[in-house]
Amino acid sequence: MARRGDALYERGKGKIKTWYLDCVINGVRHQRKLGKGITRSVALELAQVQRAAILKGELGIGKKPKDIGFDEAREQFEDWTTANKRPNTAKSYKECLRRLAESFSGKRLGELSPFLVEKHKQARTGAGARVRANRELAVLKTLVNWCLEQKLYEGQNPVAGVKFHKEPHQRLRFLEPEEEQRLLDAAREPLRTIIVVGIHCGLRLRSEALTLRWSDVDLKRQLVTVQAAYAKNGRTRSVPLNSLVRAALEQLPRLGEFVFERRERMPYHSVRTTFQTACRLAGLRDVTPHTLRHTFATRLIENGVDLRTVQELGGWSSIKMLERYGHVAQGRKAEAVEGLAKKFHYSIHYTKEIENRAPVLTA
């Protein structure tokens, strides 16, 4: 075996030997077989071609971009959501992915285009699922971005060029004080205290109130702490307890670790059915457990609390999410002003005699 200074060497027995390239480029050693039974001049030319190919590979020139099939990406993404998202979120993602598979199964992500995504959106819109189509497009966008982050795919996100449907703003439902009283009268413990916590602390019932432990409640300092593991924005927050919440919590029996437990010392996982029963008995319509949180935010803003403080108390991820409550509060201000006219009513029909006595304004 003879090595040369130009990083070429030949190896083999007899007259027919094989030429090899042995070089270091950017600190990395590369060894390439050039050919058998060729001359040194030919080996030099082949070596130049190999060097060029190595450099192109390092620069990504001519390199085939990574691509992954939709079905494989869906499977891996579902495993990730199951491990990292809340059960309800993971369940919602899986349902959207099932619908998306009807349009994109068998294709690679690199084959998806804004045109195909738009076609899926229109098909779902034609089936009367405009809002659902938006959710599916959002999940597809998240899926592709996740694949980009995991280095499973190198390309453009096809959802980026597709416009989502405009969704109608639904009427924001919140409880009036007399509705709150009717609901509390119709509820039994521990649902009654759960409702009080929802309205006066703004906790999300299922993920935050039902997961409360007594170690998170400080009656002396009058604080309740929502742990990051259960907060939607993933941040721990503390909410002051007013006198109503404190009194409600003080009268609750401490059965075990959790604040709201069954007699067998197991925490409640949902109160939707009993909540709906209480609403029916109270004669309330269009009220859900989340209505309590709407009531919390609306009342704070009506009482002049700034949006930043409301955001921190309720654990909203951005102030923008509170703008809808501001619109409600503005409307309530108009009602309050109109109430002045109803309470202090007087006639504005002046007689000719009054007009003649009235002073004339001058500049």
C-alpha cells in the first residue's frame, strides 16, 4: 500500500490495484473508494469529484430534505400529546387527527400543500363543521411544527398559507347576583362550595378546583394556590380568599388529602352532571361550569380592577383573552347610566312660560 501526499493511496495485490481517497475536511476524516485498475490521473479526477460531493453534503447542497409520512407523524405526535398534554387536550387532538387522516393518510408531509389543506377545509365546511374545521387546521399546523422541531421534517408548513374561518362571537354568559343565589340554594355540598370557589376565585372547576389539596389552602393568610401542574398556562398562582370563600372552606369536613373528596376519600373527577341538575332546579339556562369563571372576570372588571391584575388572578395566558370581558363591562356601564334616568325621572317638556323665564346663555 502506497500513500501519497495528495491523500490518494492504492491498495491490493498484483498488477491491478484499487485507488482510495483519504482526506480530512473541516476536521472530519473521509475515506472513499475511487476505482480499481485505473491510472493515477483518473484517480485524481475522481478524488476532486468526491471532495466536491462531500462539501456539498456539508453545506446541504443537493441533499434530500427529511420527510415523514402523515401516518407515522400522527402516531408519534399522539404519543407525545398523551405524555405531555392534559387528557382532554390529547383526546381532542386525536379526534382532529382522525378527521385529518381522512384527507391526508398515505401522503408524506412534503406532499401536503395549501391547496390540499384548503380542500380539506372546504369539505368540512360543506358538512357544516366550520368551527371544527378551524380546530383541525390548528392541530395540523401544530403537528407539522412539532415535526420540524423534532427534525423529522424539513420543509414548509402547508397550513401557513390557509385562512381560517371567522368564528362568530358567542354571547358571554355570566351570573347575576340573584342567579348566583338561586344556584347556590339548589346545590348541595360539596358542589355548593365548589361553585363559590369558581365564582370568587376564578378557578377552572375540573382542572384546578377539583385537584385542590388542603396543603394548597392557607386559611390564616387567606390564600389558595393553584399548582403549575394543574394550571392551564403551566404557572403556579395564588389567589386571595375573600370572606365568603373562607367561610365556605372552613365548614367543609377534611376527609383526606383533597379539598373536595367523596366519602371513600377519592377526589371528584367531574361535577358536570350534578352542576347541570342544580342549574335545572334553579331555572338557569345556558349555564356551564365555565360560566362561573366568566362571572369572576366580569365582576372584577366591573369593579375597576385593571386587566393585568385580572390576568394574574385568573391565570389567563394573555391580556388579549380578557378583551371580551371588557366589552361586557362597557355594556353594563351603559345600563348603569340608563338606570339613573329610570331612578331620577323627571319631565323634560317645558311650558312656554318656563321658557320665557329661563336665562339665555351667552358666549
